Amino acid sequence: MTSEEQAALLAWLRRPKVVWSTVTEQLEQTGSVQEAAAGTQPAQGTLFDTAPTDDLDQAEVDLERWERAGIRMVSVLDREYPSNLRMIHQRPPVLFLRGAADEHDAVSVAVVGTRQATPEGLQQAAGLAAGLAERGVPVISGLAAGIDAAAHMSALSAGGRTVAVIGTGIDRAYPAQNAALQEEIARKGLVISQFLPGSPPTKTSFPMRNAVMSGYALATVVIEAAYQSGARMQARLALQHGRHVFLMRSLLQHDWARGYAERPGVTVVDNASQVFNGLQRLAAESAESADLVWA
Amino acid sequence: MATVVDLSEPYRNHLIPVLPPGRGVCAVCWSAAHPDFRLCYKCNAARNDFRQGLADIVVPIALAVKREQLAHELWHYKYDVDPSVRTRLGNRLAAVLWRFLGQHEKHIADAIGVPEFEIVATVPGTREREGGHPLERIVGEIVGPTKDRYEPLLTLGQGGVPAHTLAHGRYRATRALRGDPAVLLVDDTWTSGGNAQSAALALRAAGAANVAVLVIGRHFDRAFRDCETYYQQAKSARFTWDSCCLELAARDDAS
């Protein structure tokens, strides 16, 4: 996508009342920002007028400023948009990225859990993330307090790759105490946000972020999560995406987890080794070249 | 290596079955119909325009609800800009088709009183593409129960009939079908039925005695009239590979 198209897309997304899922569909169906915008209210006509409008100018300025800060925007029309995420219906039209993309993320695991983690939960998260990182599996998480932060830090300590999918604009840190960790992940791994830079955390942004995290990783493992937790929601979203969910055995104390454990595409696990083995099987069956046999 | 069972099993988490025939359900395409009518608007119009030659039966595996996962997959396996996404989704949808046919093809044949389907065909795509339509790859090369019976029997007709229009001549058969065969006609999505029913007309014209249409997804727009009530009912009915809509319909008839 050219810088002009990027600016047009950004200006389009910033307009009031624009439904982002419709933008995604229009981009995919037409294959170009220009055609997509031309066919859609309220963007109609104005984005590509010969005289640039104020919002186009502003978009260009912002994209350049972000680029200087190491932030890039990729859209569903770009090759860099992650393949795993393309496969789910909740893919956002654009992602803002800081850090390096890596093809190994195609076989990665999202490690998620509650913000109000117990010491045992934090230990489990750290142990699992380290075990995956040591086996070369990128650890994806949401950079929230509690389980998420423990998973990221442990993956980094083990010398592994970690990716943070955050629920705010990429230039913000939430909670503030994870700002340094976010910087480190941007330097050594990748930070992803589906929200416009500057966006504050909202009630809806975290569930939306969970959907993207589920889509980015090949599978989700839930460490510790009560019924109302965002981590449980990610398990639900992952199953709706057709993705595999691993539940730590200790979750079976909860009714919701016992119910989920009965569902197809869910495995109860005790350790990183079991997640790794399950992931190898999932990677093999989701490979492009996989031969299909009945059973 | 991937198994049909492993790849298709997780679909139970998000597939939504069509409702069994009855009030508010179209007796042809299984989608929402006005409660006072047996057929939905499109199927009724098709029946009025073409008394003969339409498919004997239409069987959807599940609802393809607009903006939900199955509808997403049914579009992206054909059109995603990333070829690996097209292939991976194609493999998964192949497993869905294989699983369904492995367990339920006999029920389709029974429902129209034929011992078996001698030929399997697909509805040609609406866009030209290099390397053929991905559904042809799925039905003709991957899916065990269909690949040996698959034949690329249909091509676009010469008449320039617009896509999705139900008409004679929209497709034509590449050869005459002798011996009154029963044809299983596979398509990915049924929206108005214009494509699949036009294909059925062409197969009949070529000599098919019976045509059964199997579609992976029955397109469904919740915002459309009569649809939300149907959607809520369908969603509360759990999808299972163990019974198909025809079995449920037969069960309802018996009770």
C-alpha cells in the first residue's frame, strides 16, 4: 500500500460513524482503498479529491510521526497482515505494530489469565511461558497486570519471543506500570494494537483485543480465570474462531471450565510440554500441505 | 497429515444448524420464510417460474451467518489475498464437506429415492480465476467420498446471464448425461439459489434424472425480515455431526 493510500485509509477510519468491520469488508472485496472508500458512505468521494482535505493532510503528518517513533500501520491489503488473523471473522481492518514480525508467530500460543492472579497462578503462567519459550514457541499475551505480565516477562527471561496484543492505542500503556515491559517487548518482540494511536482503554476495547489475540495465535491457553474474566471470554472467542483452547487443570475448580473441558477443541493440560505437543499436532493439521484422511 | 474428524470436530463449537421444516422455515432452502408461507420469497418465485427442472432437494450443512465465522471462511477460501489462507481454509472446509457426506450422503439419496449419486458436480464460480475454482479442488481432489465421482460437468453459458440470476442457459453441461443418472451438485454457499438452481436446470437439460444440491452454508442475514427469530431458535439448537437436517425433518414427520 502506498503512503497516499495509507493516509486515505487512516483518514477514512477516523471519520465519525465509520463501521470498521465494514471498512475491512470493503477493502477485501475491492482490493483497493480508493475503490473501497468510493463505494461507501460517509467516505464517498472526498478522500481522493484532487485538493487534499485537512483530514488527509493530518493523516499523512501522523503516519510520518508514527513512523519516526517506530510505529507502522498494516492493513488487510498488506502482505504483512498476519495470516492466522486473516482466517477469523473478527479481523480488524488495520493493525499498528512496533517491533519485528516473525514467521514463527504462525505457530504461537496466547497465554491468558486474570489480572487478580494468585501466587500459584503467576507461578503457573511463568512456568508455562518459559517452557514454551524454551521450545521455541512465541508467547502471545495481552500485557495486562497479573497473568499476562508474568507470561511476557517469563518468556523474555527464557530468551524466547513474546508478542503483546494491547487494548489501547500503541503509544499508550495500560496499566502504566507495564510501560517499561511494553518498551522491552517492542524492542525484542512485537507489540500489536488494533486501535488508533492515542486510544484510551475502554470497556469494549479489551474484548476486541481478546478476539485479535485469539486470531493471531494458533491456540489459546487459559491459566487462571474466574467466570467474569476476559480470559474466559478469550476461550469462548477462540472456540468461535475454530481455534484450539488449552485449559490448565487447576481451572477445573470452576463450573465454566468443567463445561468447556467437555467441548470439542479443548484440552486440559498440566504443563508446557503437553501444550507444546498439542501445538505440534495443530500446526501439522493446519499446514497448507496437510493431506486429509478420514481418521 | 490431518484427519477429517480432527479438523471438522471444532466446527461443532460455532456452526449453527438450519431449523427443521415447519412454520417460518422455507421448505426448499431451509432459511427463514414468512410464517404464513411454505416457501421463502426467492424459492417461491423460482417454483413459479420453473415448474420443472429445479433441484429435487437442497441440503445445507449449516447456516452461514453474515459476519460470523462460517460465512467468513466461505468467502476467504476463495478470495483472500493471502494464498496460504485460501489453502488452509479450503482444507478445513474440505473436512467439513467430507465429514458431512461420510455420515449423511445416504440420507440425501434416501430423501429423493435414489440408491446413490453416480456423479458429483460443482456449481461453477462467478469469477474467472487461474488454476480453477477452489471448490473443484476440494470436491475433485481432496474429499474422499466425492473425488472419484467428480466431473467438471458445468461451464458458464454463452448468454451472458448475470451472476445469481436463475435462468436456463446460465450454465451448460459439457456433455450429455446418459442412463438417467442422479447427480449430487455441490456448492459452497446458497444465497438466493440462483446459481445452484440454474446449475440444476443445466444438469436436467443434459439428462440428469435427479439433482440434489448440497451446500456448505446457507447464507443468512440476521437483519433481513423474519430472520432474527429464526436465528435465535437455530442458535439455541446445538450443531452435531451425528444428525443432519433431513433426519431431523423425518423425525418431526414421524412424531
